[in-house]
Amino acid sequence: MTTRIHYCCVPECGRNSYSHPHLHFHLFPQDGKSYVYVTNEKGIENKMERKRVWELILLMKKAHSRTDRVCSKHFQASDYYKGDKLSPIAIPTMDLPQRNPTKDMCMVEFCHHLSVEHPYKRFFTLNRPSSDSQANRWNMWRKVMWNNEADAPKMWVPLTVCADHFIGGEPSNHPTSIDFIPSRNLPRYEIEEVNVNESFSVMWDTTNQDPLELPEPEFIAVDGGLEDEIKIEIDEIELEDTSEHEDHCYC
């Protein structure tokens, strides 16, 4: 009978159940089954799904599969009960993968988050394109990541973006998905429109709000467009002669 070999999916680990038979290999928590409270960089405590915390701590570059496992080298002895039973609130805290601070920097204009400053933030890199479809996607990323065209890279360089710029927290490879390109917290654009008698300039971040909740643009008159007023001379209005009706009271 062939024994199935389990591998630890944690980056830079490489342990498996064949070469390390004394270790335990745990599946990821199930969706919606357990939650933990995590304190972010601002000291605010948030309730998070335990599976999501595992993915953030272990620097998973893509969504894990149902068969991915984490070996016991990444847990403390206090995380276990009854020998090999993992606590329902346990999270990996030992021998964790380390980020490369020179690689994991968000390249979105005005963002520049660093992995060393945000250890629980995920970073995603779009590598140099090798096909026309990949080149089109690379150009789409480049277009939304920089407001100033002069600051954008001109060559096929890898583009790194942090999780803050995706609706679902990570990019999608499906062309019809909203996360096929970065779409949140992008550089602010100035939108200008010109009317026949009026012009206005408004600025808003269209990526942070529901389109139905965007503010109405504020119109600003220019070139004396609203200076001309309709003037009515009082002596041009013919008043009715009321002398014959002076005994009547008009209320």
C-alpha cells in the first residue's frame, strides 16, 4: 500500500511527511468556520477569518488549494492539545517566511508600501510579458498605477502592487474580473469638462466610491458668464390707473 506524501506549502519550508515523519501536516481552516482577533498597524483590533490570517502570515502568493498543508514546525507546542490535535484558534507563528524588502514595494504612485513596514500586507508582481495578451494587461496595469505619464516605466519591468489596490484583496487572472487590473486607491485624476457658457474643474477619486454616490460637480462661472443681469427700468412698466377705484381695498 502506497502512503501519500504530504508537503508543507509554506514558502522556503520544503518539508514533507516522507523525510520528516515525526511532523504533523495540517490543512488550512475551512471557510467561515473559525475567527480570530488581529491588531493592525494602527492598533485597531479587527475580527478576521482564521484561514485568511494563515494566508497573510504565510505570505501565500496565490489562493491555497484544498490539499495544501502546513507542517507543525510553524506552530508552538501550546497550539496543540491531546498530543497532535491543533487548537481551533491556532495560527502559525514559528519559522515564518521572510519578505524581500527590495522586491516587495508597491509601485503605485503615492503608495509605496514596504513589506518590512506592513508585514501582514500581501504584494503581487506582474512579471515581464511573454505574449500579446500579457503585454496588453501589463499596459493596463501601468496606465492605472501612475497619474503622471513621465513617472511611469517605459520598459517591460515587473510591476509590484500591494493588496490595497484590489477589490478582493488580490489580482484575478480572469479578464472579466474587476481585479484583473488594480482598481482601488489609485492616483487621483483631475477631470475637466467645458460647456458652452460655463466651465468647471472637479477632482475626485473614482476608485474609492460607488459611482452612484459620487458628488455632483461644482460649477464655477468664468469670463463674466454670470455677470450680466436682466435689468428692468421701472419707467417702462405701465401701471394701471387706480384713481377711479380708490374707495376699494385690494388685499
